[in-house]
Amino acid sequence: MPATQTLGQDTYTAFASPESAWRTLTAFAVYRLIVVLVLAIIFWSLRATPVIGGVSLVLAGTGLGTYLVMSVVLLLATQLRRPSATIQLSAQVLVDVLMLTLVMHASGGTRSGIGMLLLVSLAAAALVSHGRLAFFHAAIASLAVLFEQFWQFLYGDAGAADFVRSGMLAAAYFVIAGLGYTLATYARGAAQIAEKRGVDLANLAQINQLVIRDMQDGFIVVDEAGIIRQHNPQSAEIVNALKASTVRTLDQVAPQLARLLAEWRRDRARVFSIQRDAASQRDYHIRFVAIGEAEVSPTVIFLEDASRIRAQAQQMKLVALGRLTASIAHEIRNPLSSINHAAELLEEGVKRASEDARLLTIIQENAHRLDRLVEEVLYLNRRDRAHPGSIEMSTFLARFLRQFCADEKCPEDAFLISIQSRLVAVFDRAHLDQVLWNLLRNAARFATMQPGSIRINVYSKGERINIDIEDDGPGVETSALPHLFEPFFTTDSKGTGLGLYIARELADVNGATLDYLADNAVGSLGAKFRLSMNGATA
């Protein structure tokens, strides 16, 4: 049988672990050994006027010697943990009952008071067995005491009145067993409650860790001394210094946050404007919550990503706007087509005055502009319908550029293409056409359109294929960079403000990214965009 044999599932619920039950059995065995040694010392030291063994010194000495040997054996058995703990517990109680009854008989029966020692043994056994064997052990002890009393009555000097004392002692055994059973029941209930609460606390701690790890806002817990006690991964994304820092004080890791915390502690009603982390270039709202009522107390610093808030507001706006503009776009398209067609018919008519020709040109240009705006608005509602496929970039770009130059009336030599051979991208063909069309139309609008003024570089980087589009125009102003991919933001009076936004949306649904590459080099001109797509060299 294994060394960790249990006392039964009910027994161990009274203890923190099975190990604690074995420790209790060991303590019980040590207690027994101490009792035997004390009885032996009393027996040998007071042999002249015997307190123990008054009826038979030989029987008392033999009993104590046997009791001592068996106590040592039982103690060793608890260390070896063999046989099972249940058997060991019953064996220990049985040894106590037999040996103490024998010593009690040699000392004059229940009048010696030795039978009282069984009360402690029965109480301990009831607690260790969790009450399951308490009354069984009490019954064995009662039978032994009553049998010894009956023997004394038949062959000794005990009278009938001594049965009262033996009966009361036997009753006391059952009372102790009942108390032990009751205490064990309470202990079991308390252990079950503690175990359940322990599981609940462990689950709650795990849930807290998951919530902390996955929450979209960052938080930092700082104690009253300014030492960082905890922060979640999102806070490190917002405040870049938290990622690799081994310093635990806020003023050394993030001096800006430490300064704002000091200002807030002086005026807790203060509301702070949007802050920016210089390293991560992330904007964030900051909020402080004190833990406790002290003037200087531990504080939780909440960092809310401002870009996420703007994106959520923008998404809500776009949903409502998309529904409205889609319905309006369908209504506008038909009369717009009629206006454009009528203008073309007028252009083919009789010779007109120069003023009429100019007005007709204005009608046609604005009709085309409105038609393009309607087309882009309708594209907003089709951006999720992506069907990515393999696109051989060299063939695709050659065809695309011819079509673009023809429709936009651009000289082909204004575009300089540099492409690695046999590149295959994974992208929806119609979406890639629209993305590149929007990017090149923006570049053509601001470039000088001299030979090679718009450079297109296509190359592979790992498992990604990048397309860099760079022009020689004036570039993008620094103040416009945060709004570059926002819908309806434009710096050109003839633009719709949807081109870059739609390009990024289409890139996103195809697993690609579209970014503006800011070049801070001295003398650098123009704008540079990078489209990074899934793909590999064919």
C-alpha cells in the first residue's frame, strides 16, 4: 500500500493536506510515549509505596514494559507510514485500551484513576478520524473497563458500588466521543468552506489577472513612496519606458507621470489634458484614483489610449454616416449621370462662345468629381467583401500603370518602377487596384510630374511584400500627420478626403498595412507611403 495512504476523503478535509494528518498521528504517538514514560517513572520511583501496581507489581511492570515497546513501534510506524493510517489509528487506540486497562487492573481497578487517561486517547482519536470511529473506540474502551470491573467483582475485592464508578467512566468515554464527533463535524464543515473559498479566491485571482492583462486601458499602481507596484502590458505600450526598465520608482521611469501625480495630489479635482509619450508617440488620457483617504496614499494611474477613443468615435460616426451617404449616393448618381451626359451632348453641339466652353468645362469637372465622391462613398460599404488571391506583381503593375495613366491623363515616364522578379502578393485584385489608384492619384496631384518624379519600389522582406510609393512634391505638413488617414480630411480643395482612408481600410481587410513614412533627413522632399502585404517570392 502506498506510503501516502489516506484516512479517507472525509478525514483529510479536516487538515490542510494528507501530510498534516500524518503529522497529527505522529503527535498522537509521541504523546502516548510520553505518558508511558511518566507512568514508568512513577512506577519505578515509588515501588516502596506503590501508586501504580498496588495489586500486582509484576503485572503492572510487565504491562508498562509492553506498553513502552508498543508505543515505540507505533511511533516508528507513523514515520514509515505503513500500514495504512486508518489501521494505525485503530491500532493505537486498541493498544491504549488494552495496556491502560491492564495497568489499571494491576493498580486496583477504576479506583486507581488510570482509566481517566483513556479520555485523552479517545478525544484525540475522534479528532484524527474526523469522528468516523469515535463511538466504536468509545465502545471498546467501555467494554474493557466494565469487563475489568466485573473481573474485580468476581475475583477481587471490588463491591457492587464500584460498578457505578465504572459506569460513569464508560459514560464519560461516550461523552468524549460525542464531543470529538461534534468538533470533527464542525472542523469538516469549516475545512470545506475554507476549501471552497480558497478555490473561489484562486479563480478570482485568475480572473483578475486575465482582466488586467486583456483590458484595453493601461494602469499603474504606485504606492505612497512613488514605487511602482504593478502595471499591465497595455500601460507599457503607452508609456514605452515601462517595457525594459528595472527601476521601480515612477519619477525615474516616467518623470512626466510623476510630475502629474504630484500635481494631482495637491489638487485632486484637477482634470488633465491629453498627454503624449515621446518614445511611443502615443496620446493618452490620464486619470488618478487614490486607494484610501490619506493625503499621500497609494494611487492607481489609469492611461486611456486617446487614439482608441478617437477610433471608436470615428467608427460610430462612420457607421451612421455610411448609412446616410449610401442612400444619398444612390439618389445622386442618377441625376448626376444625366447632367454629365447632357454636358457631353452640349460639347458635341454647335460652336459655342469661349465663355460657354469654360462654363461647360466647369460642369464636366465638377460632375466627374461628384461621381468619384459617390463611387468612394459606395466603396465604404463594400470594404469588407474581400476575396484575396495570388497576384503576380510585375504583370499586374504594368497593366495597372497603363490604365491609370490613360484615365488620369498622366505621362507614363513620370513613374519610375523598381521591382524584384517573380513577386506574388496575396490580395483582393479589385481592392489592390483601388488602393494603388488612390495612392498614385494623390502622388500625381502633388508631384512635379517630371520624368521619374514618382518612384514605385516593390520588394520582398521576409514573408511580406512591400510597395513604397514616393513623390517629389512638398510632402505632408507635420500638423496634418495625425489626421492623414481620417475620413473627409484633405488639404486639397479638389480632394474628397476619402482616398487614403479607403486605401487603409481595404489594406486592413486584406491583412496588409498602409503607413506614411516620415523622413526627417535634411533636404528630404515629398511624401512616402508603404503598403505591406502578405506574400512570398514565386
